[in-house]
Amino acid sequence: MASSGPFGFAGRLARVSSLEAKLERQLRELQTGVKLQDEELRKVNTKVDAIDGLSFSVVHLQDEAKKVKSMLEKLQSHVKDMAQTNVTAWVLEVNNTLTASLQQLQAGLSNSSTEDEKLTTRVTRTEDDLAKLSSQLDSHTSAIKTLADTLAVHQNTTLSALQQHTAAMSEALEAHRELRTRVDSIKAGPQQGAGAEAAGAGAGGAAGAAAARAGLYATEKYGMM
């Protein structure tokens, strides 16, 4: 072939190009296969994880089943023991215990009723005593009020008497001062003679009368001589 040249480069180049295209196609197919294998592997891993979780659940359920079986065995053993026990005797014992408890409760209620009656009696007596004490207190209050009224009247009477006595004593002192003035005037000048003597006699009479009234009032009120 002349077109191929002396060394056949054109044919070789064509074969190389064809080989490259084939290798590229195989590479793409290989990459696609790897992706598909990765997807399948992920799916397998998911299934494996699910299986592992299911296995754990199965193991847990097996443990729970063992526990339930053990509890059932204990319950069956307990039932057998109860069947072998004298149930009638046990029922009688429980009945006797309940009867004794009921009797104790009734006795306690009876004692409580008795104590309530005693307490009611005491309360009644206390109420009666309080009523009597209240009546006595009212009587004492009335007596104290009467005494206070009497003392008030006596105080008013005594105060009035003292005021009257003070007025009488003031009148007597005034008459005495007037008499003293007249006497001093008589002593000072004989020339006043008869007029001064007459005035002195009048003043002396007034002072004597005032003193007599004061003495009489004091004698009547206080027993003074």
C-alpha cells in the first residue's frame, strides 16, 4: 500500500486510535460498573445493619422470654405450695384476727362515747359556773356603780359646804379687819371719842355676828365647838 508509507504509519495510527476508543469505552463501562457495585454495596450494608438490629431485638426478646419463663415457674411453684397448705386453717386465722380487731375497735368506740359523755357533763358544769360568775360580776358592777354615785353625791355636798364655810370665814375676817381699823382709829385720837366708839361698836357687832354664823355652820357640818 503506497498510502501507508514505507513503514505503514497510517495503518498503525488507525489501529492505535481504534484501540484508544475501545479502551475509553471499556473505562467508561468499568466506571459505570464500579458505581453500580457501590450502590449495591450500600444496599447490602443497609440490609446487614437491619439484620444486626433485628438480631439484637431477637436477643433482647429471648432474654425477656427467659425472665417471663422464670417468673411463671416461680408462680407455679407458689401455687403448688398454696395448694399443699391447709387453706381452711389460714382462712380461720385471718377471720379470728379480723374479729379481734373489730372487737378492739368497738371497745375503743365505746370508751370514746363514755369520754364524750364525761366531757359534755364537764362542759355543762363549766357553762353553769360561767353563768353564775357572770351574774356575780353584774351584781358587783352594780354595787360599785351605786357606791360611785354615792361618793359623787357626798363629794358634791362636801364641796358645797366647804365653799359656804369659806365664804363665811372670809366675811368674818373682813369684819375683823374693819373692827381692827376702828380700834386703831380710837387709839390714835381721843378727839374722835363718841363717834369712833359708836363705829367700833357697830363693827364689833358685825364681826361677832359673822363669827357666830361661821362657828354655827362649822358645828352643824363638822361637829366643831
